[in-house]
Amino acid sequence: MQDTLLEYKCPNCGGKLEFDSGAQNMKCPYCDAEFDVEALKDLDEELKQVDADDLNGLNSAHDNYSDEESAGLRSYVCNSCGGEIICDETCAATHCPFCGNPVIMKGQLSGELRPELVIPFKLDKKAAVEALKRHLTGKKLLPKVFRDENHIEEVKGVYVPVWLFDADVDADIHYRATKVRVWSDSDYNYTETSNFSVRRCGSLSFQYVPVDGSSKMPDELMESIEPYNMADAVDFQTAYLSGYLANRYDVTAEDSVGRAGDRMRNCAAETFRGTVNGYTTVALDKCHINTGNGKSRYVLYPVWLLNTEWRGEKYLFAMNGQTGKFVGNLPLDRGAYMKWLLGITASVGVLVGLILTIANLL
């Protein structure tokens, strides 16, 4: 059997080569030598010629795991130290737990599993940590002890599999609208309500509508750090994965079509609704939106994931590895929240009292 793992070694000192997001090329952390990613393209050409089934790692069969557990695991042997690397069956890039060398699972990136494009990381681990600090700043309802005691347990750069969909959308939407005119004379107040039937129809073309292709990543989390700029996408090469984690897709394009269609239809509905202006009220009457001429492509998106735990609760943060957009839920200081709520209530009470006093004086 061919080697199932791919490692990039520095030709000068034999050290590990990793993709450097700042330099946008391969860099050796030991001798600081840099190498153009294109210079390593021949290794990717070899992967295109092999069958993924021939390169997939074998299921792990250890006494430490039950049959059910080992069924979802694969075992590899590190080419550098001979250590055993055990990971789940969708893992495409990771680090050896013994020597720390970055390794890439060839069989997860060949044949139909090979991505067409990849957006390389533009921001490094330091930028992700700094983004978390900024995320915590200025949050008045965040427990101070969380900010002071919060220790990041794990920061990892992950290439997430994503399906990008292109499609045409045809829409025919009807609305019920009104215009209300109010006026008065010396005797009466008048209200005139005019009713209208408004129709909008047309076509829209969508490109690069993303749907997360990994069941491990929450769809809402991935969508919250959008958008990604596809102008930075390049033809896939395994070198971009060196030094990061990566998973191959386990949600197929066919299974992602429904979510992509929903995103396109919702966007089309919002776009056409935005053209209905000048009315007092607008209500949806009938809506027919259809998609067609769809196609998909398989790409990898760069994401920084940060994990922390506080008082038994786990908190997950994510940062767009290209743009730096940062999201994540935070705990609530209930004491500070109650003070804030009582302050708002007191302010409203004072305002209402002032209004009533003025009314009585009049």
C-alpha cells in the first residue's frame, strides 16, 4: 500500500513546513526558509491519479475502543516518528500527537473527495486571540470574573468543507398594500384608506451560495461569519492545509441543495420586497419562487475556532480566517442585568410621571 500520509519537509534542514498566512507561502519555523506553494504542485498532481479507496487509513482496532467507537475511527502511522495517529474517518489534516508534525491524509483529498478551490488563511492564531479580547471588551453585562478568569483551552485553525451553489431564481410575488391619508376640518377628522394589489416578478442569478458540508460544524455558526471573498480563492493544493486541521465533507451536495435553495429563495423574497415602497402597509399575498440551472462546487473555508469553559459551561467562538469577522455567545451577569433592567424601568416610570404631570397642568 502507498503511504497514506503526506508531510512537507524543509529541504534545507528537514524541519516541518507549514503554510504561513502572513507570507502566503510555505515556511520552515526552524531555519525560516520560505517556499512558494506552486513549487509543491507536483505532489498534488500525483493525488489526482490515485483512487481514494486505496489511500484511506484502516479502521483502528484497539482494545481501548469498543467496536462501535472504532468503526468511526481511522489509524495512521506518522512518517516522521512512527507514532500512531488516530482520528475520525472524515479527518483530512491534523498534527501527530507525538512529534507535532503536520500531516495530511491523502485518501481524504483524492478523487471525488478532492476540493476544487480553497481560500487560504489570511489571519493567524495571534489575530484570533486578539479578536476574542476585543469581543469581550465593552460588554457591560458580561461577568467581570469571566473576563478575568477566562482561559482559552484551545485555538485551532480549521479548513471547513463547504458546497458553493450557483442557480437562477424566478419569482412571481403578490402583495396587498394600503395607503392611508388623514386630514381634518372644523367639524370632523377624516381617514381615507386606499387598497392596492402589487405584483413583482423577475429573475435573479446567484453565485457562490455556501452551505456547510460538515455535520460537525453548526450551520448557523458558519453562516454567522460570512461572507467570504471568492476573489481570494485559488485552485486546491494540499500545501495550504499543512499546519492546520481539515475535514472532508460528510454532507453531500445532494443533501445540501435544500438549504441552498432556501437561502436563495429567502434572499430573492427580501430583494423584491425591498422594491415595494411608498405604501403605509404591505402584506404578502402570494409567493412563487423557483430555482433552476443549479450547479455546485466543493471548496474549503478557513475558520479559527476557540474553545473555553467557565463554571461547567462550554463556550465556542469562531473567526473568519480571511476577514476576521468574529462571533460567539457569552455568559450573562444576572446581577448587572437586573440593575440595568431596574434602571430602564425607573427611567420609564419617571418619564411617564412627567408626562402625566404636564397633562394635568394643561
